[in-house]
Amino acid sequence: MPTYVAKVPAGLLNAAQKLAMARAIAKRHVEASGTPKFMSQVLIDEDSPTALRFVGGEPVGEADPKGHIWIRADIKAGRPAEFKKNLMFNIINDVSQITGVRKEFVWVYLNDLLPDGVVEFGQVLYKGPEDQAGWIASLPEDIRAKLGK
């Protein structure tokens, strides 16, 4: 399951912005990969009010008073470079529009995970798109029913 973790300054986003951001990231992943919507997750992690992030030894807030958003995503390995580039720029554009943070200060890091290094729903992740339907079908019925909602 692709997992996106967004680190944002404390208090920067309200609940509606967090929901819009999570939905936008999930939508962009689904559009790019063709995976079912339930196969992506987004976590929005607010820094504590006393936390500081530094780039080049300087507080990030010095560069942009609105803040800096860092999104780290673990996705299945093997995606082509153009896929990754388009996905990252679509996410940056959406997040910037939703949050008001300049695009230059929305950073996205995509990390490739090998499928045999992930267990979800009690099973090692499927290897390729051709295996996805069979993997989902092999899940227990109650899990499939819940995910289908």
C-alpha cells in the first residue's frame, strides 16, 4: 500500500485542509497507478510547536514564513521515471493550492519498496499489476468487504 507521510508545521492546516490534502494525494496516486483507492494511505504529521526543521543549518521558516511541507512516500518499486515525475509535480501543485505554501517549499521524496519487503492484511504484497486482482481476491472475505466500501 503506498504510504504518504506529510510533515507540516503545527497549526498550519485546519481539518478541512488536511482532508483535502489527503484526498488529493490519494487521488493523484490512483490516477497515476490505476490501483484501487483503498490501496493508498496518507498520514499528516504536524510538527510540535517547538520543533524546528533546518535546511543548510538554517531554520526553514526563514526561507518561507508560510512554512515548508515535506512529503515522504513509500511506493512499489519499478515505476518509470516519468510516472514518478508526473506524480510528484501533481502532488506539489495540489498541496500548494490547498495549503497556500509555495510550490518551492513543498518537497516530495518517493522511495521504492520491493513488494517482497511488505506485508499487508497478513500477506506479502503482490509483485506486479497483473497480480493485484488475485492478491485482493485472496484476502479474507470480511477484509475485502470492508475495503470495497
